[in-house]
Amino acid sequence: MTMILSNRATAQTKVAAVIKKPRGKTWRDYSVTVGTIVVLLVLWEIVARQTNPILLAPPTKVVAALITMIGDGTIGKALLASAKPFATGFVAAVVVGVPLGLLIGRFRYVEAALGWFIIVGYAMPMIALVPVFMLWFGLGFVVKAVMVATMTVFAIVINTWNGVQNVPRSLIEVGTAFNASPARILNQIILPSVIPSIMTGLRIGIGKAVIGIVIAEFFTALTGLGGVIVEAGGTFQPDRMFAAVLVLSVIATGLTWLVGRLERRIAPWNHATTGNA
């Protein structure tokens, strides 16, 4: 009997190790990704060279324009002008969105009072609010930060809210049975379970924030990367326009990657039990 129990325990340990071991990307995965990018760039180059240069620039000219814009300081000044309101608005959205999502998901009356507003806000086309924000906050730094925060906060709230509602009820009941206070249940049971959902909200929010800063710069003072895009489009310089778009894409991708790395640090168990097939 002892031998049977020992073998069973050993088998369970091996199964647990297999389940918890995440599947990392192999060189084949990276080669497929790189190959896809190369094919798309080649197709873009071929199509662009057969198209009116006023309408589309090939990747080689876009890279050349990007190097020129970096050298003359255009990209640096635009990045600085966009980064400050972007960071301010995004941090404000996180500070407001995460606690609000926890409250809505945890307390039924808060959900009844504010849940409908969050859903309506998420579904609303935020570009319609730009003229209103311009009247309220002017054309400078504040309106950009407010636009970024407004575009971002609803995604963070909804993902946090959904994460709280997906916490197993049995865990909360166990905490209640051991006379844990609501604050302790929130800190030690709910919050660790919700971290992956919060991080998903942050990743989605980064994309929303980039859209928000660009929209704000389109409609307000022509500064930042959005201003560079508008100016290049108005003067029929697609190479400069795509160069600015490329910079925005790289920044958004890099920030999303950083959030993913942060999630792996503070919630490693979420990646230890999942993997791509």
C-alpha cells in the first residue's frame, strides 16, 4: 500500500510539473514571425513602387525619412510633446480605473449604480467628445491628458470588474468562514486573482491611450506625433507620415510588451498554468 501511495504521489508531482511548465517560443516560432514581416515589407515595397508617390511611400523611403526626422530633431520634439500628456492620462486612468473596477465587481450596489455608466462610456465613440473637451479644457496639455484618460479608463474598469466577478465564490466563502475581514478578503484573495485581468486591461488601455493622444493632437494644437502625421498628410509627404505612424506602433508594442513582462513578475502563476498549443 505504501508503494502504491508513493507511486501515485510521484505521478501527481510529474503531472503538476508538466502542467505548470509554460511552453516557451522556439526558433521556429520566431522564424515564422520574421518571415511574415519580411513578406509583408516586400509586398509593400512592390505595391508602393507601382503607386503614385503622393499616395503611398515604400518602406525604404519611410526608413530614410525616419532617419532624417530623427537627425533633425523632429521625432524627438514630437515624442516629448506626446509623452507627457500620454503618461499623465494613462496613470490617471490606472489610478481611477483599477479601484473602481474592484468596487463595482465586489459590491452589488456599486455595480447597480455605476455599471451601466461604464458600459455606456466604453461603447461611446470618444472622438465625439473632443469638441466638448476642447471647450472645457482648451487646446493644450490638459485636453490631451483628459482625452487619453477617458479613452483608457473604461477598458481598465471593465477588465478589472470582470476579473473580480470571475473569482471562485468558494475562495471568498472560505475566507468568510475563517472570519476574514472584507479588506483582508480583498487584499489576499480577490486582488491576487484579479491581477491577470487588470494586466489585460492595461494592455488594451495602452492601445486606447495611443489612439487618444493621436486624436487629441489631430483636433487641437498641431504638436506631437499626431501633429507630425497631420502636417505630413497635408503636404503630401507619405514617407514622413508613415515614419511617424511607425514610431507610434513601435512605442505601443514596446509598452504592451513591458506590461506583459510586469505581469510575469507579479503574477507568474498565470503563465505557469497556460500556454499556446
